[in-house]
Amino acid sequence: MKILDDLAGFAVLTSPLWLILILLFLSLWLAVKIAKRFKPGIARIAGGVGIFLLLFALPFGDEIAGRIYLGYLCANEAGVKVYQTVELPAEYWDEQGRAKFYDEKNGNFNLPQIGTDFKTENYYSILPIQKFRFWYFEKQDGKILGEITNFHYLGGWISRNSNPAPGGGASCNRPVLQSSQEIIFTIFHQKVPSQIK
């Protein structure tokens, strides 16, 4: 029985590779069949190669395009953005200069005059990309002080439909806690007492 279980596990783990091999041979066979209708010479070779690439890449095209677009979004739109800095008096800081209003271990933030908010939205309709936006704002006037933006690509249609475990895909390589610490200590500064001469 152990051998059958091992073989079943092997078949499940290697099934995507078998599908790729089947697709490879099927695409090659169809490309050769269709290319025979072209005139002999360069047109037949170019047509056959073009048809093969189209047939073989078509099921993976959204995966490739999604990863490329995610890379573009991560490089150009993701990250920490600070719009305004705030100076806080000494009672908000301890002796080592650490913020009393921010618990680094749990990521909890506590300033009564400053609010935080979070929003998730589908960013692009054709490719399943989600945009995560977390920001700090002044409660009095709603002015945004800074924000953290991240993107998550849910994967191509093959990986979304064949992966039994939820949460697949890829995100920008920015740890949330690191981004939170970066934005906290970029927005909020300790007010230096003025020296009177």
C-alpha cells in the first residue's frame, strides 16, 4: 500500500509537468499540421514557429503578463510615501528616543489625533491584481500624512484553478512590519526643544 500512496503522491506533484509536456507535443503537432498549408521555405518555417509559440504560450500568457505587470507596479507604485512630517513633544518618546505611541512587536499605533485606515481594491480587471493601501491621517481635517502601498498578483488562470491551497500568487517583496516602522519613523519626529540664549 505504501508504494501505491507514494506513486499517487508522485503523480499529484508532477501533474503540472505532465500537462506541460502534453501541451508541448500537442502544440508542436498542430504547428506542423498548420504550417504545411504555407508555401515551402521561410514562410512555412516562420508560420510553424509562430503557431507553435502561440499555442504553447497561450495558456501561460496571463501568468507571464501578470508577473511582468506586478514587477512594474512594485517598482513604480508600491512602497512607503510620506506627504507630511509631524513633530511630537518629548512625552511621546522614551529615554532611548523610541516612540511610546508605537508597539513594534505587535504593530499597534496609538496617537489620539492621528488615525489609520486600510483599503483593498481590485487594481486591474483583466489580470487579477489586488492593491493594498494603508495610510495615516490627521483626524481633525482628514489630511493624509503618509501611506504604504503593496500589490498582490493572484496568478494566472491555470495556477489559480489547479492550486488546492488558497493564497497563491506573488506580492511585492516588502515586509508589512518593516514598512510600518519605516513610515512611523519617517512621519513622526521628536520635537527638539528650542534653546533660549
